[in-house]
Amino acid sequence: MADWARKIAGVTELNQIDLRALQAGHKRTWDAFVGASAPLINAVVRRTLASYRLSEDDVLDAAQDVYVRLCANDFRLLKTYDPARAGLSTWLAVVARSAAIDHARRRRQATQPLDEVPEARLAVEDRHVEKLKIPDACIGVRVKCVTPFQMLRAEQTRFVLGVS
């Protein structure tokens, strides 16, 4: 079956789920809901976390977080779904994206402002630096740099003045 056909079939299956039975916690309905919604939720989570460069396990954990959110506190989040405002697949995509971002924030490494880092930790050891030795004869000697344009100008001036 083509990708687009699978997506349409998944959305159709999702729209056929009995939301009242799902919110009541019926196992068969929940299993059917998970089977129908998993491709959508996994795709949204994967796309959302792509820029965070997390592992495949993190992506699967974030997708699982979506289902935990949906059934937590006696399906409280699931009960907020309003079919008059959005389709179920659209609403699930928003919930999945939000859960994925929250997951990425929790996985983010703790940071410390640079001003709070002790100077000793920021110090760079002065290794492999060769000292430049300048001959004493060169110190204090000024070299005037002349550009080709300046040389041409001087030649023209000498020619005009008749000086060789």
C-alpha cells in the first residue's frame, strides 16, 4: 500500500474510534486508538525532535510520553478534545508536538552562565607557543612601504620637474 493510502487509512481508523469508550478506559478501544494514532504521533515527534539530534530511543520515549499524557489523571487531557474546534488527527499532532518539545527540554544538558564559571576552569595552558626572536638590529628600524602607484606618481613628478 502506498504511503498516502496508509495515511488516509490511519486517519480514517482514527476518526472511527469511539471517544467515549476511549475516555472511559476500555482496553480494546485504547488498543485500537494506539494502533491508529501511532504512525501520526511517531511522525510528528520525529519531525519535531529532528533539530535536537536526539537518539532513536529518545524519539520513542517522547512518543510514549504522548500516550502517558493522554491517559493521565483519568484521561483528563483526552477529555479536553473538542471535535468542533479541530479534527482528532490535528489535535493529536498539536499534543504530540508539545510533548516532544517538553521531552527535549527535559533532556537538555544543564548549563551554567559563563560569569559563574571559576577562572581556573577557563584558563588555557600556554603550551606549544614558540617565542618570536627579533634580531636587535631590526628593532627600532622603520621601513617605509611604497606602493606601485606611489612609485609611478614619483616618476611622473620627477619627469614634470625635469629631475632624473
